Amino acid sequence: MVSNGIGVDDSLVRRAVLFEIKQDHLMESKKHISQSNLIQLVDETDDVEKLVFLLKKNNPDIVFLSTDNLNGEGNVTINKIRRYNNQVCIVAMGTKDETQAVLQYFRAGADEYLMKPIQRDELLALLGRISSKPRYSTQKSVSFGKTVAVWGCRGGCGTTTIAANAAYLQQQSSPTILVDFHIEQGDLSLFFNMRNMNYSIKDLFDANSNFDEILVDNVTTRYNSGLSLLLQPIKGNLRNFNSNSVESLLTILKQKYRYVFLDIGHQDKTLLTVMPHIDEIILVINQNLPSILMGAKKISLLKNYCFNLNDVKVILNQYKRKHHITPSKIQKVLGTNHKINCVRDDYYYVDMAMNHGMPLHEIKRRSKTNKDIIDFLKRFYSDKSDQDKEVKLLPFNEQNIFSQYRSEEVKGENHDESI
Ligand SMILES: Nc1ncnc2c1ncn2[C@@H]1O[C@H](COP(=O)(O)OP(=O)(O)OP(=O)(O)O)[C@@H](O)[C@H]1O
Ligand SMILES: [Mg+2]
């Protein structure tokens, strides 16, 4: 028997996440839940959005969800958790008699309801029920694909260039689709000379998430290499871009494609909408200080939302490289030990490819930019890809970076060719 140090067999201990909005309630609930040494509280939050990410991070057995301060939206939150994770046991907790609401909680997917303050015997009875109950199916859905969001640190940093060429190259070995989720300024069609397409992603989202594989197939465009594309409309805005419609679409795409690349532009809002439904992020930064600092902000946003930093790859697009900031300095600013993957500037061919509406590979396969994207894909997206070491957080001292950088500027051309 493996013991947890307090004489309890580890296999009997349930890992739990707690959601409580009010600080005093939080202390109270923690105290009561800890009455049983059969529950290990692994995380807590007062933010509904963050809760989903904590589930992804911790994969707990139980989520204790206090409903008192959710303004009658408890069922919405429960439904959200249930759609995201059909394994976790959802225990709603309330203080007053709310029979109608409790019914809704169960309909939304709750497994249990506890009145606060939680009594020890009720907690033990609940644990007994959990152990004897068969869990839901372990298969969320039959989904095989990996969803990779390509996210720019700011506008014009080369997000679409990287996304378009990476997806094109990846398609050569695995079924791949590229989706233009750059909601306001999606211009992916330019990169594949497809400005005259009749159908777009708008036709799907206008259907209010009521779309199926057939509809998705109908609005999917195919580039002649076999790469599938879901493009933005030439006219009109994309309405109904929300977590539900994104989830419905990605579920369908993941069943059909091995890789689902998303060009999400640079807005944080778009990232937060897609975040619960993606597996990895490619963060594109440029080699100048403002861009790198924006990159650091993006990384800290990911940390705040508990996105696993091991699932983030960083590309340094050296387009318009003006300054010579070394990758190790960039790592310091980012505050992680992420490997910085460089993609070199090759204006002549990148521009030519763009003007022809063709992937770089078809214009000049040995162009520097194309070769670097191929190396990046080999490293991370081939079957034999060697994974990065675990990403650790490093001490972050913005002041230092600025002073180092400025002193280098004064020294003049201090090129670091190691980049
Ligand atoms: N490695 C590179 N070498 C040369 N030119 C590049 C490189 N990467 C990007 N560019 C050029 O930079 C410009 C902006 O690229 P791109 O449209 O991919 O940026 P973006 O981040 O998607 O912009 P937006 O915010 O408008 O979506 C384009 O003209 C592109 O050709
Ligand atoms: Mg773009």
C-alpha cells in the first residue's frame, strides 16, 4: 500500500479543484473539504474562465463548484465544465434551498449537490458514491487531430506567412487543414490566390453552430497540393465567433485531419476563445524589443490561464531584423527557457510567393525562410520529433534587459551571428 504520509492509501485519495468567489467562503469550504484526508485540494480559483484551464492542468477527480455567487448562472458553468471534461465529478455546493436551481444543475451535468457548510459524514458518503459509480465514457469523442494555433505577438509580425507555409509543408506528410481565425483582418486567401471563392467560414458560423461534417466539407477550399483551407469571407464580418461554435468546428476537423492549423492573428480575445479547444500554440515574435516585450506579455497571459507552457513553441521571425538581441536575452524577457526557433528573413522570395499567391516551397524551396520552417516542423511535428525539454520559468528582470540592450545600441554594431 502506498501511503500519503497520513496513513491513507494514495489510490483512495481524490484530487479536487475548488471554485469559490468570496474569500471568506473559500476559507470555509477549504476547511470543510479538508475534513477528509481522502481529498487532496490541488487548486482553487474564483474565476470561471480559469476553472476550465485548471481542469486541463490538473485533471482532477472532483470539482467543487460553489454556486452562490454565480448569479443564477451555475447551470451554464456546469454545462461548460461537462462539455470540456466528461470524466470529472462535478459537485455543486449552495447555501440556501434552491430546489429549482438544483434540478437545473443536474440537468446541466452535475453529479452531486452539497449544502454548505459541508458536513463530514455527507462528504464521506459522497466519496463512497463516487468510488462505486462507473464513470462516463473515457472517450470524449473520436478525435485524432492536433490543433495548433499560430499566434502573433503583434500585427504584421508574419503570423500568416508562418501559418500558411507551415500548413502547406505539413500537408505533404499528413492530412492538414488551415483555418483563418483572424477575425477582423483575415487575409489567408491572398497566400493561396483564392480571392474568388464563393464559400467561407462565415457560411458555417452564420448557421449558429448547427453545422455538421457535410456542411464543413462544402465550405472547405482545397489548394492544388491537397491542403484544405477554411477561408474568411471577402465581404462581411464573421458573426457568432464564440467558444461553442469554435468547439463544434474543431471537433469535426480533428476527426478528419491529423493537423488543424489556425491562423488566429494577434488578438488576445481570439486566443482566449480558442484556447480551451487547442493543443498547442506557435507564438511568432520579431527581433526587436517592443515585439519581444509583447511576446513576454503573451506568455504571461498563457501562464495566467494555466496553459501548459510545454505546449507553446516560439518562432523568432527575423523579418525586418533591425537589432541584434540574442536568443538567450529573448528567453530572459520571455521569462521561460523556451527554445527560440529562428526563421530567417528572405524578402525577395517571400514577397514573390505572396505576389503569386503560392507557398514559398513552390517558388523557391531552398529559400532561407522555407528551409527554417521545414527545420522547425521536423523538430516538432514529425513522428520522430524530439520534444523540447520541460519549460521552466526563469527570473524575469525587464529593467536589466533594457539597460543591456541600450548599452549595446550605444556600442553600435554588435552583431551576434549565433542567431
Ligand atoms: N521571414 C520573412 N521574410 C521576409 N518577409 C516576411 C517574412 N515573414 C513575413 N514577411 C512579410 O511580412 C509581411 C507581413 O506578413 P504577414 O501578413 O504574414 O503578417 P501577419 O502577422 O499575418 O499580419 P496581420 O497582422 O496583418 O495578419 C508580409 O509582406 C510578408 O511577406
Ligand atoms: Mg495575418
